[in-house]
Amino acid sequence: MVNWFGRAVRRIRGGTRGRVDAPRIRARSASNLESTKVDLHELVPDTMTFLGRAAYVQLMLFENLSRVVTTAPTIEAKSAMSDVASAALTKYHGLVREIERQGGQPTEVMKPFAGEVDQFQRMTQGHDWHESVTTCYLAGGFLNDFFSRLSAGLPQAQAARVSAILDEDSGEATVVKQLLAVTRDNPRLAARLALWGRRLVGDTMLIARRTLRAGDDVGTDDERLEPVFTELIAAHTRRMDALGLTA
Amino acid sequence: MVNWFGRAVRRIRGGTRGRVDAPRIRARSASNLESTKVDLHELVPDTMTFLGRAAYVQLMLFENLSRVVTTAPTIEAKSAMSDVASAALTKYHGLVREIERQGGQPTEVMKPFAGEVDQFQRMTQGHDWHESVTTCYLAGGFLNDFFSRLSAGLPQAQAARVSAILDEDSGEATVVKQLLAVTRDNPRLAARLALWGRRLVGDTMLIARRTLRAGDDVGTDDERLEPVFTELIAAHTRRMDALGLTA
């Protein structure tokens, strides 16, 4: 059986730039690119499931960022990253308010997803400050992108409110500045972070995929999902590029 | 030499409720209570020093709170404490904006105080989640109080803006709720937290005192400082009371 999702992870993890840029090596990918319009309504889970996952993910991103604030090597980095942490917290609180608005109890709504998100957090924590910041940047960027795009599939009125919350500035430029300041003159560190980034994206795609309604029957829906992830991976590659790293 | 400050710490640390309530055992204390009006203008350092310390202290309080969010035993506690962390972060950002408004570069203005505040943070970190939350509650409450009161001694226009930032709700009620939920049925834990609270207040008073202009000549200015700290200690005792703990 052809498993696009697994293939994409392998492509990203082991890939050279050339391979990422050459989806034509698989005929099916090429044909899918022609029918890129995906019906997100079919993929998005019910609103509460969406909100519960999205909120708990933002809380996790905030926790990662606040650890980065605490362990920052300079006051300048500490202060800059606190702005980014604040942005994640604002999104989290926005999503919590939306859960309440829909009549949900936020803790209960988030609870079913805590286990897997906590596990993702442990696996992607990083071994030092720079890897942790890279996680904030790449996993945070990917997941922000993912939930934002997916929110378009929610019922109309909710979709507008939720995407307004998720599309607020995440402070990505600030994170890039912090990372560039250290990678620019340290090719060894840059190479290590590139490896870390490749490892990360696989785990990040897996946790994102579990959000989709199709996530229940892994394999069968891969063709339907491919166009969604193709865009997200392109954005991931741009994020790596911004650091001068090869995805 | 009579050292009120050291005495106050001993009184708090070793004290029974009775002793705390009986300042009359020292004649000097009683006479000072009559002239409780302190000229804060004499005690407050220059504006940038005040703002630099106050901002870095808020950043430290935020870090403590975000660690408590990350390590919270339940999602409910995690979510509740994230509100409290958000409040500290808002104060921090308000103070940073005020530094910029006065023409300062926040990182530079905070830098001189980072060492001692970081050391305070390490010393008061707590050995488990409940001690850490207690630190957030008691040290956070004390320092918020302290900087808020002291800000009245800043030049008038600044005083109004700075105290508006510092007097925003810190989420103390949320923290009390979290702690009461666990201490109410656990007298052993309550006793341990009471001890921790007594240890904390000494270190907290010391770091507060270093902010005062009089802090340079320890000892000589103790009489001048006593009325300031008397009010802060009374507030600390009320905080302990709210948990059903004896200060």
C-alpha cells in the first residue's frame, strides 16, 4: 500500500533540497497537485474536538516558550522570547473563551488530548536552549499553520472567529532573529539544528494528522490529505530557509 | 545596634501568631507606629533603577508561574495558573513599555539587577509543585505589594502610570483556590507550606530592601524603613491566613 504520509516524513527527514523540490518522482503526487482544492469540511473534526486540541496545543507551545524564556542565555533573549510566549498565551486564552462561548468546559474539552500532546512535548523538548528554540519555531510554526488552515473547515461563524485568534502574529520574526544571531557564525550549530529540524517535522506532522477526522483510518485517506500537508511542508521548508538551513 | 530588619525576619521566621501581633514588646516599634507616614520620595531610587528592578522581578515571577503551569498536576490547575502567569507577563510588558517611554533600553536597564533576582529565584524555587505555587503566592504577593506602594514615591506622572500597571489584578484569588484545594484536607502538607512560607518571607524582604535607596547603608536606616515593612508584613500575614496557615 502506498502511504503518502509516511513517505512525506521520510522525504523530509532524509531529504536533500532537491528531493523536496521534486515531487514529480511520484506520479500520483503530480496528479494530486492538479486537484489541490481539499474539502476541509470533510477533514475537520467537530468544533469542540478542534478547539480542545488547538487550545491544548497552544498551551503546550506556551510552556515550551516559557521554558526558553527561563533558560535564555541573555536578558535580551529572555525579554524577546517573553513576547513570543505572550503571543501563544493570548491564542490559548482566545481559544478557551471560544470553548466557553460554545458552552464547553475548557478543562474537560482539552483533557482527551493532553496525553498525546504532553508526549509530543517530551519528545521534541530539545537537548539545549537552541534546539528548544528551534522546536518553538518549527513545530510552533507548523502547528499554528495547520490549525489556522484547518479552521476554515469549521462552521462559518466559528471559522471566522477561530482563524482570527490563530492568525494573530506568533512572533516568528523574533524567534528567527534569535536563532540567526547564533547560527550565522556557527555552521556546526546550524548543521545540528538542521538535523533537529528534520527530526521534528516528522513528529509534528504525526500529531497534526491525528487531529484530522481521517486520522482514524490511517492509510486509506492519505491521498485526500496529501494536498493539505504539501502546503504545510512548503511552509516548513520556507521556515528552514529563513534560518539558512536545508530542509 | 538595633537592627529592626533582621529582627523582623527572625520574628516572622520563628514567630508564633502571638508574637507577630505584639509589636509592643519593642518600645521603639510602638512609637514608630504613631508616625507611620513615611516619605517614600526619600526611599525610592531613581525611576530607571525602580523600573529596571520592578520589570526584572515581574519577569522572574512570570518564569516561576510558567514553571508551575508546566508542572501542574491537573489540566484544571494548568489552565488556572496560566491566567496568573499571563497577569505577571502583562505587568512585565507594561513596565518595559514604561522604560522605553522614559528613553531607556529595557535590557540595559534590567541588567544590573539580574544577578541578585536570579539568585533569589534559585533560592525560593521550592522542592515540589506546592512549594513553588506557595512561592508564587507569597513572594509574588509581597513583591507586587512592595513595588506598588513604593511607586507612590516616583515623580507624580510616572507614579500614576506605574502604579496602574502594578495594581492590575495578579490573580491571587486563583492561586489561593489552587492551594486551598490541596491543603484543606492535608494538614501535613499545610504545615510544610507554612514552614516554607516563613522561610520565604525573609529572603523576599531582603531582596525588596535592596531596592530602597537606603539599602546602601544597612542598619542606619532601619527605623525609617520599619513602617514600610510593617504594612507589607501585615499583608503577608493576611496571605498566610487566607490559606489557614500561621505566619
